[in-house]
Amino acid sequence: MADIALVWNSTEGHADLAMNATGTDLLIDDGLITAVTISLFTDALAPPGAPIPDGSADRRGYWGDMPVDPTDDVAAGSTGSLLWLYENGLQTQPNLLAIQDAAQTALAWLTQTGIAGSVNATATYPTLGQCDLQIDIEQQGASRSLFYANIWANS
């Protein structure tokens, strides 16, 4: 199934829409890359008590997941990831493992729904102030690797 493509811009550290080669329409893809990008880079609701990087009380979260009852703290679903919690974190091994876990958790729906046989997230710190993320997806015996360089432009 075709979908409007989100294209990762490693210079800016974000995804955006792009035009096709002729410049007459939006670029499309098979939907998997865009779904993975949305899953990784939409801010999921942080759990109560989680340390928020900017020191505020804003737990973010995708508005479509917000509870209908404002007194209820439990969202009906969960879109996105908690990667944003590590955006300005120290480049330590525990943070690297937490980044990988956040990516893995955000993409778990791919295996739960049978879209993929397996998904593996690998985060690296290639240089000071940069975090890269590689996602390896196995689908029906074929492998696909997606690479997100510089997932935080302001790290």
C-alpha cells in the first residue's frame, strides 16, 4: 500500500515531506518507512514521574492518544516513542541502551501485528553530540535496514 513518504533529513535531524523526481507531486513509499519514522519520532506520553529533559512538567504525548476523560491518566493507545526523553542526555552506555529499548518498544507493533517477523534497533554515538539509529526489519524472509543519522539536531 502506498503512502505519502516522510524523508529523514540527517542535517536537520527531522523528517519531512518531499516532492517526487518530477517535482509535480509528493513522494510516496510503500508505507513501512513512513510508519517506522512516525513510530520513532512522534513523542509518546512519558510515564508519571519520568524526568523531563527540559525540567518542565510537560509529558508530551500524541494528542490522538490522550484520554477522553481528563481525570484519567491512562491513554487508550500509544503512538510514538520515548526517544525524546534522551534528546539531550549524556552519551553513556546506559542511555544508549535506553534509546535502543525506546526504539524497540515503539516498533513492537510491527511484530505484534505480523507486519514484520522481527525488528531490531541499534543506537550508536558516532561522534560527540550525535546519536544514530539503525532499524533492521525482517519481513517474509527479506531484510530491510533503515538508518536515521543524527536523530537529534541539537544534541
